[in-house]
Amino acid sequence: MLAWVSLGCLIFNTREQEPILNLQWTGSSWGLSWDCHQAKFQDSVKGTATVCHKCRRYHLGLCYGTMMSCVLKYKQFCATENFYVLTKSGKSMYHYSRLSCMTFCEDINFMNFKRRTEIICCQHSNYCNLPEGL
């Protein structure tokens, strides 16, 4: 169950512990704004944190679902998992990608009789896990 808690001027989402709304006293009434959440996100991007794309199904420049972002934590990398279908002739044909933050990520290829999975890891810049050429 999702609960809302008010602490001073901030309202927190208890599941994610992030500020959702900023309550401001304007002298005679309370006002709501998104400034607190945006400022926190911008501060995390400006520092040493790296931000990555997060999408369960990415194909040809579109996220089928919701394109989100994640901030790298200790020992995490931006990851692109490319999924390929193997044809009868043994060639691999690109199907879709999954974008995420992954702990202990390693560049690797997996293959079985029906599909091939390629994992590409990076952490050199923000949003570095966007597939190129797919």
C-alpha cells in the first residue's frame, strides 16, 4: 500500500523515499510545486552520479511502455540487453533491447538454439545505454 507522509515542507512517497511535492507558505495560504523533486534530481545528475535509460522493451528508437531513468548505485552500470532471434540458417536477427541499471554488469554474449542475448555495459556518461544503429 502506498502511503504519503508530510515532513516539514516535503511530502514523501514512503515506498521510494523521494520528495513528491513541495508545500510552500505564501503568507496567507499553502501552495504546491514540483521544485523539490526536480531540484533533487538535477543535483544528483550534476554530481558524480550517472543516469541511465530504463525501458523493458526498446526497439528502433521507441520504448514500448514507459521510458524511465535510474541513477547508478555502488558497483552498478548502465546496461543494454540486446535480444536476437536465431534463424534456421544460423544467423541472428535483432528483435528488441532492454535498458536498465545492472549490478556487476559484464559485457557478454549468451546463445542457445532459439535466441542470442548480448549484454553491453557502460558508465562513462549519462544515458550511455541507448543502443546505436538499432
